[in-house]
Amino acid sequence: MYNRNVYQDATKDKIAKITDFCEDYKAFLSKGKTERMCVNEIVKEAEKAGFVPAESKKTLAAGDKVYFVNKRKNVVLYRIGTRPLTDGLRILGAHLDSPRMDLKQNPLYEKEEFALWDTHYYGGIKKYQYVTVPLAAHGVICLKDGKTVEVHVGEDPTDPVLGITDLLIHLSGEMMQKKADKVIEGEKLDVIVGSMPLDGEEKDEVKANILRLFRERYGVEAEDFVSAEIEIVPAGPARDFGLDRSMVASYGQDDRVCAYTSLRALLDGEAPEYASCALFVDKEEIGSVGATGAQSLFFENTLLELLAKTGADDVLSQRRALERSYMLSSDVNAAIDPIYSGASDKGNCAKFNHGIVFEKYTGARGKSGASDANPEYIAKIRRVMDEAGVCFQTGELGAVDQGGGGTIAFISARYNMEVIDAGVPVLNMHSPMEITAKADVYETYLAYAAFLQGKM
């Protein structure tokens, strides 16, 4: 059902399903504030659904459900189908990372009798959006003896929150003359973590007190932050948005909304004809680089493992499996904002409550960096969506020359498989409070489920 409002003919039962699904989705968002936390939740849900670590299986047969975890920050789930892997897979690929601030390796310092953490922002953000909002800290500190300590501060109602200050309006005459990208400089995104001095110290008493707290609570010293990975993110749970409760407001919906809907589509589906795969990667917001990004060999390696366990242990079989696969690059799209509608081409950009968005190409300017899906593939997708009764629309990332962006689609397309971007439209993308429509979230789940089961 192309370009129709989901609520146009939605029954009470359908609306109840939308609401119930999004309650679970909000719980996932609230628990999954970082990639590591998301991986933990995905593995937990997968094991409930009967998935087991791939290394626990010597051979694989139709109906088997296995997963691989890579460095605690990316994970892939497979359901083995009745057809051989060399006939191709149905792949959903989402990313778990979101824009944020990361602590530098020597983060703690004292200034004007405050203790602060020095940060380096991650991904594309409007820096001014992150001041004067409650922030939380999540991550790990890895010690030389091999022990890993988890740090979580700011989410429990009894926890303190952290934050970045802003200059009061009364003293902001000079500041207000700056361009938006210079109002808050990257080196000013430092988080205040304390103001109480440690009794008996003669220098940096407030810093010493924070170190005391970390020593007592986590058993770590200042030097241990060199091997830490602590992310600063907006504090608080996902919540309903709007008087009609038709939307979800939360940090990290880009791209955890597509991650959750992909996960549920795979877990809830029936035994497939073609092998089904849900791939969850890291580092998309900074170019899909690194060992846990989509450009690493992790995904290829896991497929070789599967082929070896099904009796086809060679690179040619892997290449055939990839080339014959179909993929949805499960990533969000920009919705038309009623206040800033001029940034969008109204006839070709996504609307709230019109379902999943299929985006033929991303990129910037002249489609730079795009994958650009083939029309033959899009026709097949249209048929599958219509046969399943799924509401869908098409979209672009804003009007031409307004900006642009990319996804992991171009990386998967290197395997010569058919790929198209498909996900949920979002308002306030990359901000501390992103907004999605519940109807779009649920319809995306239905679309992913139909894709995994559909005949191409």
C-alpha cells in the first residue's frame, strides 16, 4: 500500500498492536544506550527465542538458529533456511552506534574548583543541542589484569546526572554573534562531574574526590582511564510524545529503531525458505570503519563459518551466497518537519504515519557516496509489500543540495547483491531527543518480516 496514512483504515486491533509493539520498543531504547548495551539486549532476546552461539554447533541444518558476537559491539543472527546458503540470503543490516560524546583517554581535570571530563564528540551533531540537558555515562574500564569494569551513571532515578553548562543569556552578547557551528566549540563539550573537595588534599581537591569515588566504587585509578571506553549520552528513558501518544521521543533512535524492528522481524518469523540474517554493526556514524564497522571482514567471516558447517567450505560458495542475496540496509530517513518543510522536497521526502521509507539512493549533492538501488529490485520489493498489506513510501534525505548522508548500503553492494535503504522516518535526527511515529515503527517491523519471508 504505497504512500497511504497507516491510520486511514486502521482497525482498533491494529492500533492496539502498534501501541503494544512500541512499549517493548521503548524498553529496548531505554536499556540500549550504547552499542555494547544493545548487543547485550539483542543476545538476551535471541537466546530466549532459541538462538545459540554458532561455535556450539559443529554442523547446521534447516531451522537452526545461531549468532556471532564481535568484540561486544557488533552481532549477527542467522536462521538457516530450507534452501542451501549458496542460493542467497535475506539480510537486514542496521547499525547500533549513535552520535554522542566519548571521554578522552586522559579525561579528568579540575578548573575553577570543578571536576570535569574532557570529551571528543562522535558522529554528526549540532554541538549546541548537548548543553544544559541531563547526561548519563555508560561504558567499560579495562584493567591490566584482564578484568573489565562496567560504568553506568545517570539512568536510575536515584542516580545523579551529569551535564555541560552554557553561558547565561545576560553575558552572551559576544557568544550570540557567532555562527551556529561555532556557538559551542568541540573543546567546550566538557562534562561537569563534581564540585566537592576532598578533605586533606592541597591541590586539585575536587578532582581527587572524584578519583576517590571511582576507586571506592570501581576499584580503578586515574591511569586506568587510558584503557576505558565511556560514552556520554542523554539521560532518561524513552517516552511517548504528543498528546495523542502517537510518537516516541528518545535518544538513539537512529538507528536503534531499525535495529529493534529487524531483530523482532527475525525472531518472530517462521522458519524461512532462504536463510535469514540480521546484521547489527558499529561505527556507521563515522564511516563504518574499524573492526566492528560494516567495512570489516566480520560478516564475511561468519558466512564462511556457516558454509563450513553446511559442507560448502570454499570462497566461491561464499561469493555465490553473497551475490545471490537480497538486503535491506535498515536505516532511518529524515521526515518532513512541519516547521522546516522548506528543507524537503514534499513530493519525494518521507512523511510521518505513512510507513516504512524505501530510499533508492542516499549520498550528497550528485548522489556522491550512494548505492542507488536497481529498479528491478525495487519492483520486487513493491510486490512483496503489497502482497503483505504493508504501508510503505519512498523518500530522499531532504531537498537536493540541502546536505546529504550515507548508510551501509554501498558496502554491502560491493558483493554485487541487491541492496536498498529501508527504515523509519525521524524528526530531530542526531539530536538528544529524536522523534518517530509509532505507526511507522510497527509498519517497518511488518515490512522487514515480509521481506524475510517474501518470494523475490
